[in-house]
Amino acid sequence: MAVLDIIEAPDRRLTTPSAPVEQIDADLLRLLDDMLETMYAAPGIGLAAPQVGVLRRAFVADLGGDGERAPIYVINPEIIALSETTNVAEEGCLSLPKHFGDVARYDQVRVRYLDRAGATQEIEADGLLARCLQHEIDHLNGILFVDHLSALKRTMILRKLAKAKRHRESA
């Protein structure tokens, strides 16, 4: 497995909707394994394919506790049910390093997806897992967590990231 480069905002690939995965093949499985390794190295709890420059509807996540790994591989997810209630909590993103914001998400979510073997699965989640699933599915739709913030806060964060990117490129 390899650790991939994580794309940072602003980058058009992060705001472009991803195409469905047509075939689960060795290349996709290698990508998912590399994404998982990249996520662990970052470290993070979720990583979507667009964050490593691949505009396909797939992500990995791991919310295992007590040092135990419990990875999930999610391909072509679709949200099939949402709770009526929401909650606000602070979110960050590996593609927007060192920036955080309070985002409202549904308390519970049910997601249908394909697993690594191509089998249809459903997961019903609440708490941090529900938030993570919604965050990663947003990535697949070209939506960043800052898109849920006020225009002022979003603009401030994106300007800081653009300035940091320009600084790195000129160094």
C-alpha cells in the first residue's frame, strides 16, 4: 500500500461531483487500500476518492475505538433515509488542514452502498459515524464542509488556504 497526496482546497477537483464506479476491479481495490493507508497516516477518520484526485464515488472510513481498526469501504453510496433532527458539531477535513467549523448534520442516516466485494450493504448510523458518512458523501457530490458555513467564514478559510498554497508554490 502507498500513502497518496491529499489535495487541499482550493482545487477544482474537490468541488466537482464524482462519477459512479462502474466496475470493482483490482485498480479500484488498490486505490481503496491506498486511501485507507493515506487516511491513517494523515491521520483522519474518513477519506473520499476526490481528495486524492480520483473523481469516483468511493470513500473509506474508520471509527474504530481503543486503537482497534474497523475500516469500511464505501462504493457508490446513496442516502436512503435521514432523521428529522439535526445537531451542530465542529468538523474539519484533511483537504482543509487546520481549519474547522460548526456544521449541522442529520442525527441519523441510512446509507446503501457497495462493499469491496460488490455486495449491496446498508448501514444505519448515528453520532460520529452518521456525521462522517454525510461528510464523505458530500465530498463525492463536490461539497466541502465549508459550504455549510456562512459565506464570510467560508471565504475567510478558503482565502487562507489559497494564500498558503501560493506561499508553498513560490518557495
